[in-house]
Amino acid sequence: MIYLIIFFVLHWFASVFFQTAFLHRYASHKMFTMGPVREKIFFIFTWMSQGSSYLVPRAYAVMHRMHHDFSDTEKDPHSPHFFKDVISMMLKTKEIYTGFVTGKLTAASKYCQDLPVWEKFEKFAGSSYTRLAWGALYTAFYLLIIIKFDLSYFWLLLLPIHYLMGPIHGAIVNWCGHKYGYSNFNNHDKSKNSEPIGFLLMGELFQNNHHKYPTSANFAKRWFEFDPTYVILVMMHYTGIIRLQNK
């Protein structure tokens, strides 16, 4: 049992970190810079952490930039206030995201500037075959541990979370971060700081703070708030891996 718990926790937090650090704070907002080689390393680690639910950075960034401009209006790609439940919001978000990946949808040029693009890798990492391979690996690992240690097959109920890890994280942030919690600032939208569950998303649920200061790498703004991703980014800054723009 302990092996499955460890695997789940590692997969959860690795996926959260690279989603918030690379897709959100780097691709969408350029809160830090790095060279082309390190950018590709981040591409690879984001793919490895998200696995079957890998999100293409450029498409994520375009959607997120639009989200900031149209927060909680009808033009917001994923405001929870225009959907009856989180599943319908996720499906609409997937439709828009897929449109940007395939080129069927285009965004205004201001949303498409300075995006991280690695077309060959995106095609490989986002292919159906690669996603199915990751799903098969997760399933095989669970079955191996269940059979070896004679565990309940109910543990397989965790597998859908592994399959959809990236979109699940995004759905939690967009749904909870714009419906539940407290506000430090009047941003003329419905963004909230959804604490105390925010530690599970490594700072991402300080949505009210982030919408007030969208270029600040530290999402925590009050003395009792803590953004663990920012601490990691500061350590990476001082070791020369990245260069924070507004430390």
C-alpha cells in the first residue's frame, strides 16, 4: 500500500510543480528566464511529470493570457460562473485548448508573443500513442503492486486521476480559485484565495493575489500566506538554473 501512496503523492506534486512553474509562471507570464537548453529540459520534465495528461505549453499560455484579460466574463476560456458543474467546464476548456494545439482556433497576436515552442517534441509528447503508453505504465505499476502485495483492487480507482492529472489540477484551480475562499484585493472579478487547501496546488490557489499581481513570481502576499513554488524558484535562481525577473 505504501508504494502506491508514495507513487501517487510524487506524481501529484511533480505534476503540480511543473504545471505552475513551467506552464504558468514561465510560459504564460515569463516570471523567469532561462537558456534554450534548459527550456527544453523543462519541456521534458513537464512531459514526464504530466505523462498521459501532458499539456502543450504554448496552448496553455495562450489560454491563460486570455483568462487574465477576460477573467470571469463570457470571453474567459474557463470561468466557473458560466458552467453548471466542473465537468462541463473541463470539457469546454479541452475544446478550446485542442483548437489552439491543432490550429483550428487562433488568438489575437498579443496572446501569442514569446511562447515556448518545440514542435517536434509537442507532436511526440501529445500524441495518442504516447498518452496511451503512459496510461499503460501507470496501470501496469498498480497491478504489479496490487498482485505482489495482495492488495484490494479498489486501489485502481486512483488511476483516472493519474490519467488526467494535468487537467484535474487546472480544473481545481479554475473552479475553486474563482468560487471559494477570501479576497485580499478587488480585482473586478471573482478570483479568490482558496486556503487552506492551497498547499496541495503549491501556491496556485492564491488566485486573488495572482490576478492582482500577474507578473509577481510570489503568489503569497500576506504574512500568513506561503507559496512553496516560489521558494523552489528562488533556490533555482541562486543556483543559476533560472533567472527570476522580479525576485
